[in-house]
Amino acid sequence: MNYARKLLRGVHVCGLYAVVEVLLRTRRLPEVCSALGVALGAEPSTPAVAGLAPTTAHRVSRALRGARLVGARWPWRGTCLRQSLVAGRLLRDLSPALVMGVRRDETGALTAHAWLVVDGCSLDVESPHYAVLDVG
């Protein structure tokens, strides 16, 4: 990918973060997901992207990498929820589902996490460590 295309893609992802930020602050999560073309639900998934076709896996990897790179520099915290919603919008033609879960960390504190599932495959390697919440 040449420099101009990378720059344009970065601007697009930044714009999506802005849209997601406004939606999260003004709408309920089911409405946010609907507006972005991401299903909201708890479905069983196999860990990792290994179950996806190679071309799909490459595309998913690019979308996740772009969402992570911009999210790491996002001034209002590029949380896993925001990253998942941005990546979900980029992958909307693959019918991604947003899944949320909880677990206890090393100190016993409850932590939450959000990730995407495409074709029954979790796009997050940490997802097996979380108990899935039924948020739909």
C-alpha cells in the first residue's frame, strides 16, 4: 500500500473514531451498533482468526491493526469497545458481532472486555479468558 493510501486510510479510521465517540456519548449501545452495522450479541466462538479464509484473515488483520494504531493515540481513550466498533464498521460486510465479557484480574477486580466475532471466530486472542455477557 503506498503512502497516500495509508494516509487516506488513517484519516478514515480517525473519522470513524470521532463518529463512534459521538455515538457512544449520545446513544445507547444497541443503537450505536445498529448505526455502525455491527450486530450486538453473545455467540459462542472459536478463539483466534485461524478459522477464517486467508483473504478474509488478511483483511481482518488490517482493520484491527488500523483500529489499534489510531486507538492508541486517540485522546479520549481508545478502549477495546471503541476499537471493536471502529473495526466492526470497517468489516461490516463480513457481518461482525460485538461480544462483551467479564473476568477477575490478578487482584480480584472485575474487568470487562469487548471484541468482535466473524463467522464464529473470535478476532481477539484474549476472549477465551472472559465470561460472555448477554447484552443483546
